[in-house]
Amino acid sequence: MSSPSSEKPPIPAIQNPRKWHFTWEAQSHSSTLRLLLFNPNAICSTQFTNLKADLFAQQSLLIVSYFEAEAQIEVSLRVPIPRILIDAESPVHFKAFDDHIEVKLVLLLPPDHPLVSDFDSLLDSSKNGLFSNECCPLSLDSDIKKLSAMQEVHFYCRNCSTKLTKDIRIFEEMPSVNWREVADNWFGTCCCSFGGVSEKLVTRYAESYTCAPGVVLLSATSILLCKDDLLGCEFPDVMARQNYDSGLNSTSDSCLSRSALEDEGREGQTVCSENHEKGTNGSHTDVNNLCAGENNLAANQESEGLKLGAAADCLSCTFHTLHTETNKGSINKICTDSEIHIGNCDSQCCSLDRSETSSEEQTFGTNVELLENQKVFLNGHLGSGFMERSSSLSQDIQWIEFSCPQCSCFIGAYPCFKDNVPLDGGVRLFKCYISTCLPVSGSNDIFRNYTLERMFTSQLLECANDELSFRTIVRNLQTKSSVLQIVLLNPNSWCCMGYCLHPLESVAKIVLHPTVKVLHGNEFDARMLEDWVRKNQADEVYMFPSQIKELITILDRANSLSPPSYTRLQGLFLSSLRR
């Protein structure tokens, strides 16, 4: 145990700092800051004597010194202290282990305390937020407000600074829900009135889901823009898609044609009508008359909404139509509930007048079938491509890597059939590989804080919260094979790493980064891994091979900056990822 010192730190006579790594660690809701010092070639517990540690709080410096018996020399290690509130009056605790030296300091407040964040904000007000961005976890957002505030935006490759797109002025948020599930939850899956409304809403979404030139759809991890807005890029001709669609059957059993869905609905209505005739009384006629009047009003409102919906092709033009359809669904609910109570049908379906059904079909235009590439949107959007879930994958759709036309670096992807034509007419660019201005990653770059590591970590924590699973398997998006195994240990950790300072080197200002502690492995038996997935109900995500390779490199680098006794646990490698 050593006491803090306020004197000027002495200049050590002998020192070899670049062989020594340091790692500062802190935990949320904990008042301890721990330092791990290690040299891969040193056995600290037997080679070192007279170990001591001196804290110089005003200089943000900690000096750890020891006497090396074999060389008969005294060595001092100068370690910078991260910007955090330390209790300088408390003693410094230290101990030498076989492969590292551990030092513990007492904190006034844990690193995630609100007062610490406010303190950092005050100190960082004159530094354009550079430190605060490092201290705070990455908050994934569509960034629509920031991008819309700019008059025009060009996107650049972060690797070579090449301009990738034309000027973009219109930004919309990408829908992030399962359209069919939401519509069914709202209107029900009845075979008649409400099921019809649900089906029509989903079909209208699918018809309007397209990439328009000059419009960018934003998600948390990527931007979706029309392929015509990309510079220096060529794609297969759309005529190939039309020829491909003409000889292709339905992409999946769930993607039924519009006429088939309505024929099925009419059969259900016929059965219900027979049951109603057997079990209803005279009041049934009055209810049908009431429904007919309400449906005529709904048809007029629907006609006006469709005129607006046909004025544009982009996704944002659909919402007025959806609002009208929702109003119609509320009107039909009065009719449906009454008929269910009166008819007492086995399937609890309602019966609509044939004249109303045919009039409704004529108003909505059900004779227009979806194109083959639009049917895949009936169950929702295709995803961002950055990290896909099993629910968003299809055997008929493949994902193609998209590279920068100048440096050939991987920057995005797009879904397609076997014709390699972008399925929705657009390409997804991942925010971690592009910039919104020059210089790239500068203070004005909206995407400067996005990195593959931090985006993956944020998505990983989101999946863990949604699925209540802390075990994840990362599979190859193209081959579906397992590549990386990850187990979350601590999602609220803070750390920073580096090398000890030279004797005359000025003390660098460092900060604690929010991280998650994980176990990872990429060498395993395939059969045993699948058993592990089933037994532990592990979550499964899919990524491109180049992304997974970069992640493995990041995990291995973090693992190498820890003492050997801290590198493995339960047969997996212990590492950390930036939040």
C-alpha cells in the first residue's frame, strides 16, 4: 500500500516502457479503478522486489517502480491516468502476480454516474465534443434530423475519400416493423372484412416500397439510396429482371397473388353466409343495411386516398392512404362486431353483401397483381444488410457485396434474385464505411462515430435484450455456415489501453471507453456447436465474410492487450468490444 503524492514526479534513471502494456478497467456502479500492468517477457512475482506505486493526481500520472534483482537495477513505469474523479486521499493498493502487476484506485463516483457525464460535458465544450463522443456509448439513430438540416449531402468512401453519390436533398426513415404482423395485430386475420383491410394495407406498402432517385431511406446502421444516384457504378439491366420474373413462380408460399387471396376470402364469406342464414333472425337485415351505408362512406374516403397514393412512387406517399384505410377499418368494425354476435358462426366470421364486396374491389383496384420483386415485401422490408436475423432471410434472395468503385473496399450491399439486379432498385451503404463530408471522420462528419465494432456491439446488445439471450452465433450471410461464437459477460464495463510513457514524454490525456466484456471463439466442431446452439437457445445473426473477419481481428487485438492469465475462460477467449 502506498500513499498519494502531490510532489513533482521524479524522472526515473532506467526505464523500458514500450515493453509494458497497461489496461485501466472500471465497472458501472463500482467505485474501484483497476490497473493491469504486464510485460509478456517478465515474471513479476519472482523477478521484482520493493514494489511501490505513487499517485500524482494533479499530473494525472501513476508511477509504479520496482527493483529487478537479476539486473540489479530499479525500473519505474509511468502510466497516464484516465480522466475520471479519483479520491486522491485514499491509499493506493497494488500487488504483483505471476504475469502482471495490479493497482487499485478509489473513485469518488463510478464512470457512468450522471454527474461524471455532466462534468465531461463542461470540460469538453471547447473541444467540439471529441472527448464526449469517446466517453459515451454509441447511440444508433437514423440521423434524419441532422441530414435534413443540411441543404444537400454527398456521401464519400471513408477509405479513399471518393465521392460516391450525387447530391441528395430528401431523407426518409426506413420502416422498421413487420407490416403484415402489425396489420394483423391491428385488424385481425379474419377471412372477410378486417382480413381484407389488413391484406390491402400490406399490399399497398409493397406497391409503394421502391427507391426513388434523389431520396434516401435511413436506418440505424445503413442508408438505402437509388442505384441511379451512385457515381461510377453499373448494374445489370432491369430488362433482365422482367425476363426473369416472367418465368418465375411465386418466391415463397407466403407471397400469394392478389387474386388468390381474394378468391380464398370469397369462399370463406360463402360458408359464413350459409351459417348466418341458419342461425340469424330478422335483425340481421337491419345490421346489413347499416353496414352498407357505412361502407359507401368508407368507399368515398378510400377513393380520395387512392388518388393521393397514386401521385408518387416513394414510400412516404403511402401514409395518407394508410390513414384512410384505417378509418375505413374503424367503420367496418361496427358492422363486423354486430354480425358476429348475431350470426354465432363457428369460425366467428361475418358476411358482407356481394354488391359491397364487388364495389370495394372495383374501388381499390384488386385486379392489379404485384410484380415478382414486390411480393417479397409482403412480409416486411428486407433489412439493412449490416446484420440480418433469420426472420429476414429467404432462400430466393441473395445478398451481394457492394464495393467502392475507386478503392474496391467493401462499403455496402444489396439484395437480389439470381439476376443480380437490386431487388428494390437501391443499394445499402453502411454508415461505418462512409462519410457525409470531407475530410472523412472530421468534426462535421455526421457518421464519424460509427465504426463496425461499435455498430455490431450496439446491435448485439439490442438482440440480447429482445431475445433474452447472451449467447450469439455469427453466421456467414452467403453460405449460412457458423463462423464466430460470442458470449456476453458484462455489458457495462469501461476501459482504456496503451503503453507506458517514456521518461521525458508528456502525459497524454486519455479517457475510459464504454465496452462490453465477451467470450469469443472461431475454432470449433460444427456438430458440437449446433448442439450448443440448441441447448442454450443461442441467437443467430448473419453477416458478410469481410465483416466477420474484421470483427475477429478486433477481438484478437483486444485479447492480446491483456495479461496471459486474463486471455481465456471456459475454453473461449476473453476480450472486449467498444460500445
